[in-house]
Amino acid sequence: MTLKLGVVAAVVAAGLGLAAGGPALAASTAPALTGTDLSAQAPESAFHAKGAEAGAVACTRPAPDGRVSTTLHCYTPDQIRAFYGLAPLTPSTTDGAGQTIVLVDSYGSPTAAQDVDFFAKTFNGPKPDFEAAFPIGKVDYTHATGNGSGQAGPTSAEGWAGEANLDVQWAYAIAPKAHIVLIGTPVAETQGVQGMPNMMKAIDWAVAKYPAGTVFSMSFGTSEEAFGGASAAGQFAKYDQTFQRGLAKHDTFFASSGDDGSLGTGRAHHQTQTVDHPSVSYPNSSPYVTSVGGTQVQSGWTWNPTQDKPFNDDGSRNPLYWAWNEGGNTQAVWNESWAGIGTGGGQSSVYPRPSWQSGVASVVGSHRGVPDVAWNAAVNGGVLVYHSYFQNLDGVAWGVFGGTSASSPQVAAVTAIANAARAAAGKPGIGNLNEAIYAPSFPRATAFSDVVAHTYGTAPSGVLQDNRMWEYGADGFVHPGPVAGWPTTAGYDLTTGWGSPNAPGYVTALTAAP
């Protein structure tokens, strides 16, 4: 089972449930999130030809697509940049100049370079500086990359291509002048059996190859408990040596906190069954990595649900659940009940509390707590991604993507902007970001936007206050699942960390840090 933790667990075919072990949807109410189990991509059924919509338009896909949705919202780079305090893209935008961002994905994408070029032209940005690297072997995109089933094979490569395009295009959207490197590996992450060791070998190679101060983003992970007890601690310690080598040269590592809320996977039943208590994943739980959780940005619209039945019995969207009003500018914890996905976060079962988290000991207890920061990860409120890969399967089109794998590369890119400012001030890259942002002297009030509980509409699922996952009942209504979540509170919490970076204040604070 793949825990591709940033765009984990799209809802697959009706009645099959969440591929990463989440609750199953009732067969009569479960339109799929498109793509494979590796992408949290908005379902194609939510989009229609322009002019055929009934109601206000929530999302319009750019040319050559042009389809619209009245239920699912989406964002362009300028909309996300404005929300987080960055200026609009122009051909002369210099954000991230002189910096390197490394993105790590199984298989990579066969069309990443041409697709990010088209993305840049569509949104009026500068020419991308992009490189694809395959340090442990090239991927053959014209033939099966495995036996055609499970987590290998062409279907898996297709799903990871969506993730890779998301990572590349949205790291570019935030830091368009950075040198963006996409590292592809020939085996997918499958709970550490082959994928995780290969990914860590590739990262180790990149630490040695790329300049001091490189920023890494990892949109993958594996449940801590899938490794099992003491063996997990030993294996993770081996992997952590790679991160320590990077930190020694002032590199910074980010990882997605996951899309399964507080759910985790155990070793039983071939690692396909969730455990009955809150759990987290690796590498985001590593104390040498900054964990990025998820929020839902509602900018220009406000969700207004009055009933907890997302889909009618015929599979159509229930307007009482999907209702929204024009206007508003809020950011809530990411927890989408209609799809059973939301931000990962909680206490590590492997790592004790790092010294730099002593100031939040009342929240994390004696364990490493995650996430550390957060960023928009919603599917309803997702980001536009262009793709021309595997055209016989996907055509050429725009998609709307979410997941904490949308969050991690964007926070990495904001940090690259800060590293550029540090370089101009004669300072090295920030290195271990956690040591900086948890320091008592760090100006968190200006560097971050705190995320607190929000209530939308009158339906229970409109109360976004934690990362407890929702499930479907036989009647098609959603209800909270059996595993408790962690609350979203003022200040540091185990769903959104310190909150989301406010780009101007975040960059200023990191530039001033030692």
C-alpha cells in the first residue's frame, strides 16, 4: 500500500474507499477523485463545458481546457500568491533567484519540462529553470515500469506523474526563478519495501550534488507503525543520516504531513488496515525535517453547508452540502468530509520530543509533534496543474489538485525566497528550519498566520476544528470516524503547527535569524 503523503488516497472507484486505508464510501454516493491512488485530484465529474453550468462558477480551467465547476473551487498562482502576501507573477519576477529546490517523486513525469513551460506562459511568469534527474536509473515511460499491477507498472507511473507536475509547477508558482530539480526514481514508495530506500539514496545523491542551502520537498511517506516498533527506529535513524548531512551544509528538508488525518497503517494484512489510534508517518516525523500540514483557503468564497450528505442517491452533488456564498477570506484546518481526507498530524511513536519543541511540551508531550507549519492543501480550493503526459489515458488538460503534497513544495519555495534574502545579507541557508521557528525569539506573530477552528454553515461537518477523519454511513451521510483527531487551537497545534507562512513576515524573520 502506498502512503503517498501529500496527495495520498484519492477516493477510487465507487465503493472501493480510500486507497491508503481510509473509510470506504457507500457505493451509491462515491464519485471518484480522478487519477490513481497517488493523486488527490478533483473529480472530472465536477466539471462541465462552459455555458452548461447551473449556478455560479467556482472554478474555470484555463485554455485549452475551458471547463468549469459550480461546486469545486480552484486557484491560479496569482490568487495563492496574493493570499500569502506575494506580488503577482510577471516575466521579470525574481523570487527564488540563485536558489535550488529539489523535489523527489517516484517515476517523475515524462512531460514535466514542457508542462511547466506551458504553466509559466499561461500565468505570465518568467522562463522556468528546470532540471530532471534520475540518479538511480532512468524510467522507461514507453513500457510497463513493473508488472502492471499494485504500486508498480504504468498506472502507478501515471499517478506519480500528476504528483510530479504538481510539485514542479507549484514550486515554480511561488519561487519562479529558483533552479527546480525533479528527482525521479524507478520504483514507487511501497511502505519502505523498495521505494523508501531508493528515494533516500536519491536524496543522498542530491545532498552531495547540489549547492549548500538547497531546499528539499518530499511529498511521500510511510506510516511509522507499518515499519513496526524498534525496527522502525533503527531504519529511520539510518535514513536520518542523509538529512543530517544536508543540515550540515545548511540544506533544509520539508515533508508532507499526510492526507489521512490522524489515521495510520499497521503491519497487519499486508499493511492495508488502519490502526485504532492516532498515528503519523515518516519522513515528516523526523526531527531533521520540517513537517508541512494542510489548510483550506477560502478566498473569495465561503462554504455554507446545511446538510451532511455530500452526494444524492443518484451520485449527483447535493446542493445542501456544496452550497457556498460569494466573498470571504478565511483559512481553516484541512478536513474534507466528502472525500475522507485531511491534514496529517499528531505525536510520533518513534521519536522523543526534540529539544527545540520544549516550548510546546504541553501540546506534544514527550514525543515529536507534527506538523510544524501548514499551507493550503484542499481539493475544494485546490490548485490548477497542467498535464500532457500519458495522453492515451489523460489527454491534454488542466486538473485541480490538493493534498499536503501541494503544501510542501510551496512552503519549500517560500523558504527558498528567504534563503535568497539571506544570501544577499551574506548568510548561509537557514538549514534546520525547526530550530529557528521554535526559538522563543522568533517573531511568529508576523511570520505566520495562526489557524484556528472555523464554523461554516449549520451542518456538523462544517465545523473545521480537528483532523479526525469522516466516514460515510449507509444512508449517504458523513459522520466522524472512530479514531480521534487532534484539535486545531490558537498557537501551536498538531494539525497546522504554527500556522501558514505570511510570506513578507516569514522572509524577513528568516533573513534576520542567525
